[in-house]
Amino acid sequence: MRKKADFPQKICLHCQKPFSWRKKWARDWEAVRYCSERCRSAPKLTSAAEE
């Protein structure tokens, strides 16, 4: 069994936090961009909204 620290990580495009590989994403890990449904469905941030 692999340790959680050994799994690949990505940065969520919405919240900018790191998230790790999960078994349910095994087939399409390359296409995963968000850490959760909440981040995926949240309104897109613009540079004006961030300031």
C-alpha cells in the first residue's frame, strides 16, 4: 500500500490549494483540475474580483 505522501499532487484552479490523487480519479487524472465539486461549480474568479 502506498503512503498518501507518495501520491501525485496538483493545485486546484479555484482555491489554489494542493490536492492528492484519489482512486475515483484514476481513469482521468490528467483531466482533473479542481479538488472538489464545490470548487468546480463555484463561479470563476477574475483578476478584478480577486483585488
